[in-house]
Amino acid sequence: MKDETVIVNLKETFAKLFGEGEMRLFFAPGRVNLIGEHIDYNGGHVFPCALTLGTYGVARKRTDRKIRFYSTNLPDTGVIEADLDHLVYQKEDDWANYAKGVVWAYQKHGFQPDAGFDLCVTGTIPNKSGLSSSASLEVLTGTVLMGLYGFDNDQIQNAQFGQLAENQFVGMNCGIMDQFASAMGKEDSAIFLNCATLDYQHVPVVLGDAKLVIVNTNKPHELTNSAYNDRRRECEEALEMLKTKADIKALCELTLERFEAIRDVIRDPVVLKRAKHAVYEEARTVEAVQELNAGRIEAFGQLMGQSHISLRDDFEVSCRELDVLVDEAWKVDGTIGARMTGGGFGGCTVNIVRDDAIDAFMESVGKHYTEQTGLTASFYVVSIGDGAHEVLA
């Protein structure tokens, strides 16, 4: 589903900045994770889906070695220039570091662009909402490289390069989920992804008389500067302790029963809570996908609620604003599921709401959220879309 007005404006901006001529249009979606949070880097299963919201990019090859970037969402940064032969992280390059990092990752793996390029982007994802605008930009940039230079890698490798860029170039120690969902999404399906092996299956999301509703706290989060990397370090500490009792490579390899039998090896109560979340969230995610496949949407929704409680109490990545949204959502008759989604500390909740309750849901949740936080929430009734691709005329 193309946003024609956005595309026309983007092409006009590109022509104004970089000149008339051939323009190629690409798109990479944002994502929402239905369940399976903060376990992608613990070897667990996740269940994200791509959205029809995302990042559009117009691109053209150059004849020299320059790369030029421009975002219509962040016009104050102006045109950001880089040298194809000297790609380094520079704080002043702001958002463009994510795109530069992808080019760097491609080069690191032997994919060498024979010339630079111009890229103008616009995002329809709310900025810093937790719907993976950064992963969307990374996957978009890789898709641009594949299209402009004819690189013969696939979208799974493109997702891996995006993760590498974020881990090693930008300095955010994320897992693979966000990039994989953006690269490999499928319309009306979520991805049941084993993050340890990258085995995956597309699972139809059949909600019957209900829809996905995303609610933005409008409290931006800065994951790179937040406790995200601390959580990952705490999980690694837990894993090392549990390895003394179990032959495992990742926390999510443990069954609930095995974890409960050996959990006392973890002396630090905070580290123990982190491990508990990972192990129990893995079990919830596997069960939730089974419930969805069986058409038991209410059971799926209840597992979403359990996921939020664990993220709030054991992993401690929620915040007051997210908790208010989830608590108020559950008070509305017609809410099937509600939980925070994404890295946390702000951003969005994901909800499953019956069609005939959506208006009441938005009115009630919005009213009580403002009363309790002083902020105004934004609501998006979303559709599940395809993964990254070139948009052909």
C-alpha cells in the first residue's frame, strides 16, 4: 500500500536537492512485535510483523565517491555528506550514521559500491516511538545498495548487515529481530523467528472481528543512551552463572522446569529477574503462536498481558506512561490484548481491540492517559505489510 502523497513530495525534494534525472524508489517497513520482547539477543523466539508504516527512499548513483543523505523528517540536519572510502561514525551526522553503517557493513563483507549515491528519505513511522525507525532505515539502505549495484545477497543477509551496523558502527547492542522483520515481513502475517538459528515461518494473523491498535506514549526514548545495553549485560551475566549447571549457549534454551531447578546459582536478585523474564517470555511466545494458530485470540491476548507484567516487574524496561496505557486498555470492554512493545522506557503499546470497541478504546484510554500523565497519546489502527522492496511505477 503506497502513500502516493508522500512519494510525490519525496521525489520533488530529491529533484530540488540533487537534480532531475533517474530516480529509483525503495521502501522498508517499521515493525511491531506482538510478543517475545527482549529475548532476540537471548536466543529466543520472537513474533514481529512488518507494518505499512515505514521509510521511503529515493536514490540515484553518482559518478564520484561521495554519498549524500537527506531526511525530510529532520530538515535541520541538512544534506549530510560522507566519503565512500572513509566511513566513520560522527556524532554530528546524527541519523545518517545508521545508513552509513550499513554501507560500511556491506563493504566489510566484500560488497563494494563502484560509485557513491544520493539518498533522500522520509519516514511515516513516528520518530522514537519504538516501532524501529532505525532498523527500517538500515534495511532500506541495504535494499538501495542491492538495487543500485546489483549485489547478489538476499534480505536475510541484508538484515544481518543492518544489525552489524547498529552493533558495531552506531554502538547499540541490539538483536536481529527489528531488521529481520523489516526485511522479511509478509502482508497479513507475523514472523515466528528463532533468533538463535534464524529459522522462521510466516504465520497468518487472523484476528476476526478485531484489529491491531498501536498507542504511542509520545514520551520519546533514547535506547542507545538508556539501560538497554545494561539489560543485555545482565542477561550475559545470568547465562555465565547458569552455564555452570546446564550445557546451554543462550538463556532461552532452558525450559521453565530446568530454570526453576537451577536458578539458585544466580545470587544477584536483579540478574535473576532478568533471566526469569527471558526464560518465561520464551515459553509465552511459543505458546502464544500455538494459540493464534488454533484461533484462540483471547488466549493469545492473555499471554500479551503476562508479557507486559514480566517486562514491567522482572525486566524493568517499562515506565509509568506505558503502564498507564496498558492498565487503561485492559479496562475497556473489547480489549483482547495489551502490552508494551519494543525496547521500552517510552515508545508504544500494541493492542488487539474488537472493531466495535475501537472508538471507545481510543476515547477512554486517551482521556485517562492525559489525566494521569499530562501527555497526549497517539493512536494508529495498523495493517500488516510486506518487507523491504523496490517500489516500481
